[in-house]
Amino acid sequence: MRYGFTTGSCAAAAAKAAAYMLLTGIKKNEIKIKTPKGIEYIAAIHDLRKGEDEVSCAVMKDAGDDPDVTSGCLIYASVAVKKQNQPKDGKQNIVINIDGGKGVGRVTKPGLDQPVGAAAINHVPREMIDSEVREICEAIDFNGELDVVIFVPDGEKIAKKTFNEKLGIIGGISIIGTSGIVEPMSSQALLDTIRTFLNQRRAQGYDYVAISPGNYGTDYMLKTYGYDLDKSIKCSNFIGDTVDMAAELGFKGVLLTGHIGKLVKVSGGMMNTHSKEGDCRMELIAAAGIKAGVSQAALKKVLDCVATEEALRLIESENKLDIVMKYIMEKVMYYLNKRAGDALDMECIIYSNELGELAKSEGADKWLTLLVQEREQ
């Protein structure tokens, strides 16, 4: 399957090219950046526009084999010199301001990656843009302040096909991406890929397999337990299908590790956690909160939350988080075991980016030890 590049990578590439052309006066037809994943991206430059103190250009989003609604759209960056600076203490003095323009959404509700009022350009793309533009500044010994504005002319139209408005992002798309790479996340080809990886692991004689929906689970497991999930199976949103395939191939046990935002859906019996299949996160958290005795006032606020991390903070403020998560884990395990039947021993770990480990099934530590031992063989 062919991977693509995120809107964040496109924005960083466009910004780097615009900065280069503004500060050197030399035209660029393509630009190279390095993604957080370590993969180089050589982007073609489109629609170059040069002013006296400003340059803008675009990079076309290519999502690879992922059915991404932003694929094919142009991600623009304009770069302008705001002012010249003098070096500080003999070192370069570079300031880079990043904002969103037409077609890039604005955050209107708390609990998202960026604060209310900010452009919906997530922190990793902001870091990429800053790094790539700064590289140009350093190379030509520029001292000054640059304004970088990311804009997407078709962004508002494209955003109508997303959940941005429900999340409280108004006026356009989000500039996102944690790795800079779009790995195909929802197609028959992905299911075939998951099966291939499972087959390979089984053929190597492994009886146990760890699965995780995506990159956040990988990072969490490596940091917390020293287990590299990247060497196991990314199941994307296809949790149920992956469990079915693991059972079919004769595995003895599966450890599912994931963020609360994905796995709370499993507590409601959803085995495909893609947003297009449904979004019942707040309702399920609120239901667990009712059982745990969370106040009605807090539960009403939970139902208005746009992010699970925000909802968890409300639960935590009433010292009910452990009880709520225990109930959610019970329901997750019920549905995982129902899906697996007698074919597999299922275990699960649920975590939060802010609060760390939230819940762990009874046998998770045992399976994790077995997984680590297998990897060491």
C-alpha cells in the first residue's frame, strides 16, 4: 500500500519553499523536508505568487492509498517579513509566527490540541513548520521576524465532510499529523495488510500478539512498558476484524492497547471505531459515570465535551475516575471476549495522553510479559 503525506507535511513544505523564495529571490519548483517519521518528502510547488515583501505557494495533498477527504487539495503557505532583528549575544535572532488563514478552521471549544481561538494547526505541524522555515533562515543568516500563514482555499467546503464542526473547529479543515505520513487506515487493502502481518507473526511461531489502533498506542507502550508495538500489529479502526483474524490463525492471546478515545467505543460494542461508523464516546462515559455515582451536573458537562480527555478531567474532579474506568474496562472486556469466543484469551490496557494508564484488565501484565519474552528470543 502506498503511504501519503499529512496536511502538516504539506503545510511545512509550502512554508519552507515560500520562505526560501522570499529570502533568496530564487524560484523553487520542489522542496525537501524530513517528516517526524524520518521519511523525506520531496514536494512539488504549485501556484507561486511573489510580492515585494511576501511570497505564497502551495503543495498538493497526496494521501496515498488512504481515502482521505483532503487528498488532492492545495495546502498554501504565505511568508512575509514582519521586521528585521539584530543578532542577540552574537547569535541569530529569528522569530516565526504561525497562523491559519482562509479554509483553516478555528478552535471554538476546549479540549483540543490547540487553545480556543487558535487556528486548528496542531502542535506537531507547528513544530515542523517552525523547524523547516528556521532551517532556511539559519542557512542564509537571516535575522528577523516572519509571519507564516497557512491557508486552504477549498478548506471550508472540505470541512463539511469531516467532524470538525462537531468538535468545535469552525471555518475549515485542521492541519494535522503526528508522524508526517498518512498510513492507509480504512480499506480492504488495509485488512489484507493486517492479515499479512498476523500471518507472518504466526509463521514465526508466536502464540501471542499485541495490537493497537495507531501511533499513540505505540508511543505509550514503548515509554511505559518498554514494549515496541511498532513491531506488532496496527489494527487501525478494525478491532473486531483483527480479533477475528487472530482467532482464525490460531493465536492463543491478544493484548489490545489504546487511547480512551478509541477504546471507549468498544465498551459500547463498536468493533470498528472509525468516526464514520458512529461516535458515542461521551454517552458511554456518561453512562459509566451514572453507574459510578458521578453528579448530574458533571455528567451534563461530559455530554457537552468534544474530547475524551476533557470528559475525564470532569470525572476526576469528583474522584470517580477509577470507578468509571473499571466499569468501562469491564464492558470492553465483555465485548472483546464475546467477539473472540473461546478461541482467544483477550486482555486490554486503556490510557490517556494526560492521565496515563486508566485501566488494565486482570491478565494484561501476564500477557505483556509473554510478549516481551517472545521478542527477546
